[in-house]
Amino acid sequence: MFQNSGYYFLALLAASIAAFWPRYLSKPPGSIDTYTHAHAVTMIAWVVLLTVQPLLIRWRRRPVHRTLGALSYILAPAVVITTVLLAHARFKAMSPLVFLGEARHLYLPLSGAALFAIAYVGAIVYRKVTPLHAGFMVCTGLTLIDPVLGRVLAFYLPPLPHTLYYQAITFGLADLILLRLIFAPGDDLTTRWALKTMLPLFIVAHALWFTVAQSETCLPFARWFRGLPLT
């Protein structure tokens, strides 16, 4: 089912260049903080890994696939850590007034990092069961749709009537892709189990953005997180 997924992640990598060009790639490196650079490097490396790994299986280069897969033990935690540190650095730098207006947006990187971590743990737990491993790995990539597509929509298309429409599109697309994979033709019930496991987690995490995150319920957590001595 996932032999061609590398091509889709290659398209995601190309979209990432467009998404991060205006406020990152087009800027002098020295004008960007270290946390942003670290996060960008780890995320690009992860998408490259997602692009190459299924192609190596398709080309019957399993030894190389396993060698690169071992790098994920370092790379995946780095993705989560740099995501959390970058979020902390940005929200810590905000003035109290700006923070009050932006606090709800902390939910986006943290929930994305949580979904990524859960999917990756599943991929490692079932690393010897190829269909399950592949299904969970694809789910790590689906967590990147929002930060990439959301920026493409914001930078290159006319503004939407409300900011929540951006996540309605990006989250909706990720959930629809999961559903499409679950009901894709084929008899690989093992792979579908991985996807069916992640789908409710995606839906709940995405639904919370439109409900709990938009209220003041998350404000105490955001203040607590901002006050941590992380950056």
C-alpha cells in the first residue's frame, strides 16, 4: 500500500520549500535564531527519510533501509525536542499582551509533536511487522500537513474569512487521507489496524483545536509552559 508514499512525501518536501520561503529560507541565516534552524534541519531530514525509505523497499535495498532507519532513533526525538523548544522560545519572547492573544496557538505545535511521537513509537514497537511499521511511519508524515499547507495557503492564496478555516482545511485533509488509506483497495488488514489506531487520535486532537484550545481553558497550561526554564 505504501510503496509509492515516497513520491507523495517528495511532493510535501517541495511544498515545504514554498511554505517556509517567505519567513525562513529567504532570510539571511544569521538573522534566524538557533531554535528555528535546529527545528528546520530535523524536520527536513525527517521528510527526506520518509521519502527515501519506501523507495528503498521498492528497489529491494533493505539493508540500506535498515541502516537509515537506525538514524530515526536519534532523529525522531530531535524532531519532538526541537518542536517543543522552538515553541517555548517563541512564546517566552512574547510580551504579556501578545501572549494573551496568541496563547491558544501553542496547542498547534505541541499537539502535532504529541501525534508525531505516538505514531513514531508505534512504528518502533512494530518495526518487525512491516505493514504496521509502514502505517505508523506514514502517520508521522501526516502531522506535517498542517504546518506546511497552512503556510502555503496563508502566503500564496487570498486570505480566508477566519483563521480557523486554515486548520479546517489542513486538519481535514490529514484526516481524509487517513480515511482514504483505511478504505483503499487491498486486503492488508494489518496495515489498516495501524491507521485505524491513529485516526481517532488525529480526530480528537484536531477537534480540540476548534473547541478547548479556543477557550481560556488552555491559558493556565500555556502560562505554565511559558514559565518553564527550557530556553
